[in-house]
Amino acid sequence: MNPTTDHSYGAHGHVTFLGAGPGDPGLLTLRAVEALAQADVLVADPQVYDVVRAHVRAGVDTPLQTAGDDTSTASAGADDAVNLVMRAVRGGKRVVRAVAGDPGLDADAASEMLACASEGVTFEVVPGIANAVGVPAYAGVPLRNGHGADVRFLDARTADAQAWNEVGASDATLVVSTTLEAVAATAAELVTAGRKPDTPLTVTVDGTTTRQRTWTATLGSIAQTLKAAKVLPAANGSRPAIAVVGELSAAAQRDRLAWFESKPLFGWQVLVPRTKEQAASLSDQLRSYGAVPSEVPTIAVEPPRTPQQMERAVKGLVTGRYEWIAFTSVNAVKAVREKFEEYGLDARAFAGIKVAAVGEQTAKALVDFGVKPDLVPSGEQSAAGLLEDWPPYDPVFDPIDRVFLPRADIATETLVAGLIELGWEVDDVTAYRTVRASPPPAETREAIKGGGFDAVLFTSSSTVRNLVGIAGKPHNVTVIACIGPATAKTAEEHGLRVDVMAPEPSVHKLAEALAEFGARRRDAMIEAGEAVQRPSEKRPTRRRARTS
């Protein structure tokens, strides 16, 4: 039976063989994301499980992969994959079989496709970006120079003598799939087959991820280069690598084209003392700079000790007591939403009431709730910024003079005082309490105190106090970035050296300032002829002087 994309299912289900790309989740195709969203069962190679799992529905069966559990079926072989796929499709399931790279070039998917075809199971193939193409692109190594140069591909792990002789006799650019542990042997094999020892090559491991690392050498010197770099073999198994052999892989080219590894925070482990929900856009921004954000909540949110005040305010909201409701945090939106759900209410209860949000993240939480805010600060995203745009009470145009302000128990009085000054009456209601979060896992605490993080972003004085309280003081190699002078003062009171200050009190400006700091630091190391290292890789014997 010929493969088809018909989505009708009979006694047998349907299989999508999906290429998940080299490792960067952003390289999944639109068709791949669509197929994952429709899957009933996901059978994924362990190395791409984290790439694809975010796009499957909750509750989807993943029989081949249990993340982080080496004793599970995560290391199941091709035979196990075939059995799992066939068992699921016989039950009429939509199965996505996700493989690294591209199913036609980087995986042994053909045997699984033949198994489907022999049993009359419909299947389709969603191509992915092949490792041999994607990794050189991220390493800044072009495979063609625009003059019709030949490009050949070789898998060193399965090549026979004839294949080695053919590529050895050719002067084409050669892309070799190998392992880091076998790179020296691969280079020697190519020299034996006829390639010149002074032929340039690049070797890249963990391509397209923030762990990516590339070395430039020649076939004759690569073994010494890796030895001098103190490259260690993988603790378990081997590390796949892509080697590009030929003039296009020369260092002069890579110096100008290595866009990915030249990002200002490339590979930096950045601690963000917020929950994943609060830090979503900030973490995305950090990733765009090449960083690896780790969200560690420093506060936990709990209901108010006496809920009656909140209950009365929500009832007043429904009965027309308020002209405005002002949300100063995502947690405030969540608290009101939960109270609405408790009473069987939804976003329609806001009809006729003006809604204000202190910033973009709070506004997004409202939109997710089904409410479009009427007022978001045009300038600074803070209580002061909100007050700048808040209209004064006008008895002619405002039938009601009262504002409902659901907020945290530790919130400042700035907004309340400002609204009263503008002529409004304010029901200042404790919607939730903030308490110190539980300590993070032991390995995270050790990384914080031992210099495992390259930077930490402090977004308030309370995040400084709480992080030090639950996890200890960051190591002196860690770059400390603070959102403003008050936060910086608290950090210094706790013995921390402040390296970066946001030009204005915005988490996104703070991330931007950290990226600029990283870029200046990188440029200084290159100018000094030093190897570019992350802060956690350079452990000075004395504390650095504070930077402006």
C-alpha cells in the first residue's frame, strides 16, 4: 500500500514519521507541530523527546520515552520502536514516530516504514532539518560557496572501505557524521584514503543547542587540538558530532559566520528567581541571546487568611459597586479568576467595568481570561506608570467613584495614594499572600553557591532576600543583575557585587542590559587574545571590581 496523508482511520491507525531536527526546538516545522498536536501516541528517540513533548496534548501516551530515567524504555532500540508503533496503530491510534534530524537521512526509519507498509498501515513522512545540514549552518560553516562546488555526505559509523576511498579521492566538501570520540580516527581514515593532512575541517558537537561547541583544525592536527582543549569523552555512550572537511570550513570563514556561538550570552546558565508562568517572556528573551534560563521561584502564593473581604469585593463587582478594577500582577488576575470560578462566574462579569493592568504580562493574563484591559501604562510598567495614565475622577462622566484593587498582602501604598489623590475611592483588598517559597532541589542550591550559574537576575529586593534565604548566596563569579537601585542596595547589603543595572525598572530592559554586559565581556576577551569563557568557567582568585 502506498503511503498517504489521508486522515481517515479504519481498523489500523496512522503513523507519522517525523524529523525533529538537530536539537533546537525552534527548528521544528509547522507541519511537525501540527502532527504532534494530533497524536494519540508519541514514540520518540530519547535525544529529541524534550524537543517534541511540548507540542503534544496532555495525557498522550509516550511508551518509548520517560524523560530523565535511564532505567526506563528511553533507550529502547529500533526493534522496540517498531513493536510499539505497530501495537498502537493496530489499536487505531494516531502515532507520531519522532526521530533526530530527518527520517530519510539521519535515522533508520526505512525499516519501520516497511513494517507499516507490509501490514497495510497508512503513514506519512514529515521531513526535518537534517543534522548534516542544520549543524554546519549553526556553526557558521557554509557547505557551498556559490560556484557549484560539490558536497558529499558520509556516515563514518557505517561507511565501508569503498565509501572511504571514494570520498578520499574527491576534493568535494565533505560532511561527516561521526562521534567526538572517533573524530581523530575519522580524520586519520580520510588521510589514509587520500585527503591531504593540511585539509581544514571543523568539528561541532551538540549542534543547534546552547551546548554547541566547535573546533577548527586540519585533518592532521585535529587530534592535538581536541587534546589541548581537554575535551573529555561522554560519561555515558558517545557524543554525536558533525565534521565538515574542506576549504569552506577554514577558520577565516567561521570568524565571520559563527552567528550562533557569537550570541552575547551564548551558553550562559542564567538564574531567574520567578515561576515558569511569570518568567515566560523573560526566559524567551534570554534564550534569544543564547542563554539557558532556569526558573527558581522565591515566593509562593497562598489565599488570604480572611477571605471575606475578597468575597465581598467580588460580589460588589457583579452588583455594580465599581467603576474600575486595577490588576497589579498576574497573581492578582489568578486570584480573582479563581474566585470567579468558585462562584460560577466568567469574564462576562466584567461587563460595564473598566479594567486596568500594570503591564504587558498582567494584560496577557487578562486576555487569556477573556478580558481586554482598557488601560495599560504607555510608559513605565509599574504602579507609578499606571498612575501617569490614570484619568482623574470626573463626576460628570464617571457614575461611580470607586476602584477595586485586588493585590498582594505586601504591596506598597503607591497606587492607593495616587488614586485617592486623583479623586477616587479605593477598596484595597488583599487577594493573596506571598510567602517564601520552599528551597529548590539540592543540586540547584549547590549550583547557586558553587558558581554553577553564570548570572542571576534580581527583579526586586524580596527576590534577593528570599533567594539567599532558601538557597544561599550566589558565588562571587556569578554576574549579579538588578532591576533598580533599591534592589541593588539590598543585594549589596547581602554581600553581593552588582555588575549590571537595568536603565529603567523593566525585566526586559534588565535582560537587555545583561546581554550588553555579556557582549562587552566577550569583545574584551577576544581583544585580549583570550579564549571566550562563561563566568562560571573562569573562577578568579579575587573578587572583581564593580563595573558601572
